[in-house]
Amino acid sequence: MQVKKPALIKDKSARNPLYLKIGKRIRQARLMAKETNSRELSQRLGWSAGRIHNYETGLSTPGVDETLQFCEALNIDPGWLTYGIGAPRPAEVHSNRYRKFIDALDRAEKEGILPEYLAAIKLPLERMRKFRNNPYAKIPDLMARRCEKFLGQRRGWIDAPVAGAEAGPYLAEDMQDLLTLYAQLTPRDKKKLLAIGQLLLD
């Protein structure tokens, strides 16, 4: 007995909204990676030409294995691809989080509520100074959530891309380049880079 394959839904309005959202992010990630058409990417992944098209248009959605293959091929974050949380690339997530975190500290200090803010996010004064002096310092997830709560922001706000007036010059351009580079290194290479920096200071 031959089993019939389910028919693809041609009417876009009848497709699963989640599939459509994931499809848009897949297309965005492909264009960010300068993959101008889905055929080139499908050849790189060893998939049929129509497979990526079906994903991008929400006709179907990738499973866990396919999602991880996409993320590796396009250098994107799985959480962003699947749920739209944070930034497409891990380095951007770190940069966004750090900039907003430092901005929140500056505003709390300017408004005279720094002690209350530090108590709310459970950040000792000495550790705060370390964060200010080290743009590579990782802001823990729990502290990021406390920051959002104190500021009355939605969950994930601190990791969202900085845009418009919010994107003030917190770091010089060369420092942003260094931060992006550092975030892409392996833990071992990060230690090497920090050791080199320490030697230069000494």
C-alpha cells in the first residue's frame, strides 16, 4: 500500500505562523552570510534545491539536526533562528548585552539610584568596576534578567540589537572590533589573547 505524502500548503495565509517566522530568519541569515540564492547554500549543505526554499517560505520547518546545520553553515545562534531571541550571531549578543548593561549603570548613577540598582541586580561595587573596565566581561544571564526587571523591560531586551538613539558611542569603533573578535575565539584562545594583552601592559 502506497502512503500519500501530505500536500504542501500553497496559500501563505494558511501556513503555520511559526514556520513563516523561522523561514524569514533563515532567509535573513542566508543574506547576512552573502549567500545570494538558496541553491548555493543547498549545494553547500548537500540538500535538494527546493528544500531551503520550502523552509524560507514556511512550507516546512527544519528539525533539530537541520537547524544546527544551518547555524554552523551561516554562523548564527540557534536560539535566534528558532525563537528570535537575542541577535543572529553570538558575538553581537555579547556586544548588545554589554552596551545596554553599562548604559543602565551610567543612568542609575546619573539619577542617584546606583546603590538601589546594584542591590536589585546583586552586583557588588568592586565587581561593577571590573565590568566597567573590561568590555570582554560576560554579563551572566541571571544578572541580565534582574537588570531587565529593575528597568521594567521585557525579557530578552538586553540582548536585542541596539538601534536609533539607544546606539550611542559607548565603545570606540576599534574596541567594538576587538570585542567582536574576542567573542568568536575559543576559551583557550581567549586566555592567550588576554595573556598577550597583559604582557603589553607590563
